[in-house]
Amino acid sequence: MVGQRIGPEDREPELLTHHTHNGTGVDDDGYDAHWSNDEEHSLHESGYDDDYYDEDQDGQEYDENGKPILTPEQRKKRRWRRVRRTLYVMTGLFIVLPALAFTIAYFLVDVPTPEEVAAGQDKVVTYYFNNGDVLGKDIPAGGNRQLLKPEDIPDVVKHAVYAAEDATFETNPGFDVTGIMRAVWNQLNDRAGGGSTISQQYIKKATENEDQTYTRKFFELVKSFKMNNEQDKRDIITAYLNTIYFGRGAYGISTASQAYFGKTVDKLTPPEAAVLAGVIQTPGRSDEPGYVEKRWNYVMDQMVANNWLPQADRDAAKIPEMIPEDEGKPERITGPNRHIQARVEQELAARGYPEEKVRAGGFKIYTTIDPDAQAKAVAAVNEVMEGEPAELRKALVAVDPKTGAVLAYYGGPADPELDAVDWANTQRNPGSAFKAFDLVALLQRGKGLGETYDGRSGRMFPGRQAPVNNAGPGSSCGPNCTVAEAMERSANTVFYDLVLNDTGVQGVKDAALAAGIPEKHGDKETMPKPDGNIAIGGGDVMVTPEDMASAYGTFAADGVHRESHLVTRVEESDGSVVFDTPVEEKVAFADDPGKSKQIAGNVTKSLEPVLPFSDLTCADGRECAGKTGTHQYVAEGGAPTDENAQAWMVGYTPQISTATWVGTGVNEPIQTSTGKKIYGSGLPGEIWQKFMNSYLEGKPKLEFPEVDLIGKQIQKEPPPPPETRTQVRTTESSKTTESSKTKEKPSKTSESDESSDSTSSPQDSTGNPEDTDDGGLFPPRRPGGDE
């Protein structure tokens, strides 16, 4: 009736969107009335607000806000309603929808055939110098590649591959739930290790998609399942073995069998099959004997564990000998440039382009190597080392401080018959060449070249049972020795003192890292557990020539570090750019670029006098700075000796930073062809000097910038008493611990020293044999580079 209010019993059902509980109903303005709780409750429809109502409403009580007071039974029902609804949603989201997506994807995807996959492999990779000239080509060994049939592959090969990659292959549906969960866990915890089955690996290689995304993994699972649903297991393992990459440029088991052992697949023994199966995981490391043996042992043990190899055969087995890598390849990069290729491949792999991806793409790789610098590096090494003992190994790396580009790289001849190891990328103790980082740490604390320490030999330090010795009278500098003089003479006690009492061990490690020494190479740290021996580059300090050239390049670049690299650009075979390497700069030694430059300049000031003191100079009066270093030979049983096991020279100009190294690669004395000991100023110094002078010839003479000294001014201490020996041989690191013996080369301190041919190591004040070290004091030159 018009003008009269309607009661609850007269009200028509309202829309949910206009329900009074939504705040959209009319109020007391005459159009609607407030209903009582009883009236409201009587019209409640089950399911609208089950959190507060139950089906049984008789006797329901309400609180002061009009909300029902629930009994324990009602609360329990409400809780289970929520659980059921949550389960419904989760079932839809995590089971129904994924199953639906999986089903749709199953009918949409295709699995590439082995023939289709093989057509995209075995492409030529071309390497270029930095001027665009061809450095070399790597043509794969797939010219005689055959796609085998299931019956052509013996069980011993299949079992070895199962053991290495997927022990459940014969029974899994194309994926392994346990492996997937393990891979997810590893990814969440930033750990390595995947959960891919053989079928999934085939799909990943076939599609050339290795993106770390859930979408890629989803489609990989779908294709793998479809492959296992539609193909026989014999066909799947055959497709996998026909297309997987084994290293050495070999795609497919047929080519790999020839590349590693020079035989057909049917002739492979269990140990040989285990070698090939082992390298599948990381084929780019197939030239690392230690890695190959580790994987071989794993595969052989897994074959026993799965009853595919008798224990007696495992016990009698030895890792088989592989044929030289060069055999069977129509064309590949050989000689010293082979090490350049290997380093480039490592750098690309670290950027997400493993060897198989590079080969599948037929990439054009433009390197940083300067053809002129490379030729002069090889010539310097060959000329200086001509006639020297064949067991001596050598390395040279030169870096552009302004870009971090490696201009020259010599790691050895890369000759399997002589020496196949890349010594430019092998970690060794750097000896006294590491003292530059001691000084950086001191300068960062506001102290500098004018600070004085007790530079006498035979000093005892807390926590040590043996004294720290200098290299002999010529490397000691009295009780008030400045850091500047200590660097020139390479006084071990001064640097041990300043590290132990001023900078701390961690300070030196941090300074070295800031300069560019990497934390690790692969899984091997450069300074895992440093102690006081870090002061003289001993203990567990292990770096490569490339590391040292790059870190010293930071001094040459006024305290700005650029990461060393060998790749400038990578292109597809059609010329489209895959990536360019940016030059990334980092102010190394302080937040303020000016302060970092000052620190680097102070280091340079300390290293400039070392070279003439060591009888090493740069031609035409060029400004250059550097430091030598040696490591002592330790006799059987740990007894110290006065022999050297390796020697270094690291130095720079504003244009280039170069590190050289000579040793045997093992703990044994190194001597020249005339039987004399080798020091940092000797063969390594001569190689460094010859290369630097030839490379810099005709280039502008650049000067180091002038900087203010940090800390105290340098005050020269009165010279020590005259030497009593006609020849003083001084060295860098003396017998500091049984784990650290670093040494350097003798020097001349007077005209009489030049004519002396003494090679014995003097006794220090404690009566202990001195640890020979460069220290800047060197014996006279001999014709042809001998001492």
C-alpha cells in the first residue's frame, strides 16, 4: 500500500548486490526499517555466511554486536568447511589445471628426430684476433659421423651411460619425480645439480633450449613423456647416444669412440665406455685428466652398484689411455693458440654458452688477442728458453689495464708429446710478487712508505715456532727500515710484521680481491685459509699468471679494476650479434676514485725502484714498475733447501701489465742449462723484459701520474755495514713455515758482486740457510740469459 511500510513478511526477495549486509539497503529515512536479529536470522539462506551460522538455528544466541555465538561443534564445522574449500581450490589450481594444460600440450608438441637434431650440429667455429684476422678454425670431427641403430650399440655402453646419467631409464616414464624434487630443492638453495632423465636431456639438446625457466621445464617434461609413450626405450637411448655431445668436437657415440680411442663403438671395453659416459655431464672439461678420472671412478662404481659390472672387473680396471686430441680432426687450432681457444671456451661457458652450444651455433668468436703482441710473446719465450732444460715450463700473460683485455696469452706449447698443460691458467704460489697487496692494505689504513719496521733477519713473531728470515744480508735493512726500502730489498720480516700487527691477514686478502685476484677458479679457492704467510705469497695462496697480470693492471690503471677477459664479441654464423663484452669498471681500493688512484700511485712508487735494483729495465727510459717472486723447493720429508721450485716476474707500464712464470709444475729444483738456480730476475725476468721492450717499441712513452705520499714521508735509513761476501744472494721468502717456502733471486750489491759466480745461499744470523729471493739484488747476467 502506498505510504505504508512493509514488514519482513511482506518483503520481496532482494538481489544479492542490494542485500542490506552489503551496506546498500535503505536506512531509517522512511524507506526501510531495521530488522531484529530474530527476523534477520529467520530469513538467512544457508551458504551465504556459514562462518557464523549452522544448519541448526534453534536456540541460537547472539553477542552484543548481533553476531551468533558459536558452540564448539559449530566452530568445528566452520573450520572443516574452510579446509574443504581450501582443498577444492588447491585441487583445481595444482591438479586439475596442470593436468588440463599437460594434456593440451601433449597433443601440440612434437619430438625432434635424431636426423633433425644432427643436421643442426657439427658446425665450424671460427676464432678471430682483435684486428679481425682469423686466429684459427675448429672443424669438428664429424665428417665420418654415423647415426647408429639400436642393435649397433652394445649393452656395456648403454649401462655406462645409465650409470652416469639416469639409472632408472629403463623403468621411468620420461621423468623422475625424485630427481625433479631434488632439482627444485637445489634451485631453491642455489645449489648445482639437476634432475633430468636421459629423455629430458635429449629434448633439451634437440630443442637447443637450456633456459632456466619453469616454462621450458614444463614443455621438456611433456615432450619427454610423449617420447616415452610413443617410442621404445631402445630407440630413445639410441637417439640420445647419436646426438649427445662428448667433448673433443664429437657429437654422437660413434664419433666420440673414434675421437677418444680410435675405435668403433662395438670394440669399446667397460672402462672405455665409462670414460665416454663420464664426460657427458661436462664435456668442456674432457681435457682435464683429474676431472675425467673422477667421473670415470664414479661411473665404474655405479655400474657395480647396479649389477652391470662384476666387482672383480672393477677392482682390476685402470683408467684407459686416450689418443691425442689432435688425431682424427681435419683442422683445429694447435700450438700455443690452442690454450687461447680453451680459455675462450671457459669464458663462454661461464656466460652460459657451453662448448656444445657454441659448436651447434657455428659461432664467430672475436677475441681480445693482439696478433702482434701474441707473436712477440711467443718469440720472447722461445728466444729466452732456447737451450734450457726441457722439463722447464713457462707462461706469459699480458693485459691492457684500460680495458682488461688480454692482449697476449702463452700457457705453453700445447703439445701432447712435450707439455699440454696451460700454465698461464694454473694456480701457483706467487712468492714476493704478492707483497704489493700487503702495501695496499697498509695504505688503506693511512700508513705508507715512510712507516718503519725492524728489517733484521731471524725475527720471532707470536704464534710461530721458527724465526722469519730475510734473504740474506743484502735484503736486511736494520731496525728502522722504511716500507719503501723494504719493498726495494724485499725484506720478509718487514712485511710479515706489518701484516701481523697493522693490516691483519684479512686486510691483505681483501686488498688482493679488490685488485682483481679472483676468489676461486672453479671450485678451487685462491686464498682459502690465509695465515701470516700471505705476507710473502706463501701458504695456501694460489694464483695464476693471468690473475697477477690483471691485478697489477689495476695499479697501472690508477686504482680502477677491469675484469680480464679474452672475448670481445660473439656472432652467429650469419653475422648477427649474440653478445658484446662490456668493459666493466670498479674503483678498487676506496670509495673515492681519487683516493683509490692515490693508493695505486703509492704502490707504483714503491715498485719502480725494484726493477733497476733487480737489474731489469724498460728500454728507452720508459717508466715501469714491478716485482719478482720465487717459491722454495722443499726436500722429501719437508726439509728446507736453498733451491727454487718456481719463479715469477710481474710488472707494468701505463699501457700494459705482464706476468711471467717459470717452473716445472712439481716440487723439484729449477736450474738453468748450466746448472745454476733460477730466480725471478733470471729467466722469468728476461722473458718479461724482452716482451715488454719489443711490444712497446714505437709506442708513446707514457708516464705514471704524480700522487701525494700517504702517511709519513720517507726518510732513508743509514746503509747497513758493508757485505763480507763477494756475492750476496738474497731471496724473498725465507723459511717461514713448512707449508710456505717462498724465495727469490740473488743480486749484486757492488762491483765485486758482478764478477762473482757464487750460487750458494748464505747463512743468516741464526745459522739457518737463507731463503733465496729477488728482493731487488741480483747476480750478473750471463750470455744467453744464464746467471
